[in-house]
Amino acid sequence: MNPFWQIQNFNNQPFVVRQILSEVAWILSASDLMLDTKDELLTDASWCQKLYQNILNSKSLQKELLLVMPKLLSERARARRLGRYYELVLSFLIALHFREGLFHSIQIVDQGRTLGELDFLIDTGQGYEHWEVCLKYYCRFGIGDQMRHWRGPNGIDRLDIKWQKLIARQLAVPENQEAISVLQKMGLRVSRSRLFVRGILFHPIHPGTFSVPYPVHPNHQAEKYWIDGDMDCTDLPLEPGQRLFAPHRTQWLSTVFCESEGKDPKAMDQELRQWFLKNTEARQVMVAQKGPNQDYHEVARYFVLSRDTTREEQG
């Protein structure tokens, strides 16, 4: 259940506003995807917990959140990448909590040469903290006890490679002496670098025996996937009245709200067959049921993967 349903008049808001409120709630309340592998590698989660509770308990913050909806809706409509949209929503939440001393997407350039980019610099009162943020989805191939068993739904990246890149490269940008000099000229001193990582791990729809590798968080959000051709939507355990949707990529952050009635399993199978005749990009399929406003909200989600992008993993 979306915890922001407690906000006054939540159910009277347009469905797209409820969608964004749901995304805000997920960003603030979801478990970290990874555990802290060393002291304070990850951001302190207390700021999320405090802001989450403050929004629930403060009508003025709720009003402030609703007032920014037109801007977030505009950004959402323009966003081509889910990660970019996620970063924009997160930038608003960070500003809502810390209020001042925030820099976003800082290009570090020395004599025309780009040394790197910092997602966020936040004034915590003890110098600026550098935050790198990411949103990732990975699917398990094999037992899952090694990080290399977890691959992106389109077969492009791997969890082990991404994790090492975050630590060894992206967090290390402000430690470079040239970068330190550039930041000093901007009046900025970075006291430490941290990660803010959200994501979902997808298991095969028939999971079998599996384990999760360290440092994946044991309480990570887990969903399921299947490979195109291995099963059909008609095999899903739907309850009476539940319908299927294939949400747009920018709707993948959290519970999806839809005005239409969606499709029955046979119609969704036909849509997926047409999709994979022309595309290798994975699709998400969600199961939804009718809510109090006679629209539909998500109760389960799956990835459907292209067989072409999973040949290596299967082999």
C-alpha cells in the first residue's frame, strides 16, 4: 500500500499526481539495494525517514509537495531515461529536507578538460558531502550467490561491474587533486563521498533454489520475471477483476495508477508477441486491480525479457 494514502484528499488527486506521490513515497521508504561494505559508504538513511514522517504529519509540507507537482509532471513527460527522472525527483526531495547548500549535477572542468561530474553536493554543516545516486534493476540468472549472476533486463550491465564502478570511479572523482583544485576555486570542499542506491532485484517466476550475495541487502525489494516464450500471461495467477498493463518506462519507479481498464491475459500476450517481433528491450507487465476511484492500481509486477538478450546467460 502506498503510505502516502494517508495524505488528506489523496484519493481525490488526479491519477498522475497519485503516481508521483507514490514514487516519492517509494524513494523515501524503500530499502537500500546494497549493504554498507565499509563505514558510511552509503548515505545516512535517517534523512529519508525524517522527511517521510514529516510529510505524513505536516500539512504545510504536503501542500509544498503538491505545489511542485506541475514541475515534476513536466519533467516526467520530457524524461527519456528513468534514471534521469528518478534523479530529478530525488533532487527535489533532498532540497525539501536540507533546504539550502545543495548543488546538483556539478561538472568539474579544468582548462576545457572534463574531470568528472558529481550528482550532488550537500552542505551538512561539516563541509559538503558528495552523493552519487543510482537506480538499478537486475535479474537473477543461476543460483544468484555471486554478483555476476545478476544482469540488467536488457543484458547490458552486471551488478558486480556496476558496484565496482560506483566505488572505484564515481565516488573517487572529488579525490583527484585536479578536481580538488577546481572545487576549491568554486568555494567547495568535499568532506566525504557516499552512495544513495535504490533498485529492485527480479527472480525467475519459478525461483527454485537461490541465495543472495553479499553485499546485496537481505531486505531488498524482490519481484519476478520470465523470458519471452517460456510462459504466457494466461499462466499468471490472477484474481477475478484483475487486469494487465504494460507501463511506460517512466512509470517503473513504484505503484502504477491507470485510468484505463487495461487488458486481459490473452490481449496482453498478443501485445507482447508484437513487441518482441520488433524489439529486444524488456517490457514490464503489471497486475492491477480497481481502486476506490474506479481506476486501477498495481498489485504485482513482472519483467518479460527478450530471449535474444538472455542467450549468453542461459548458455
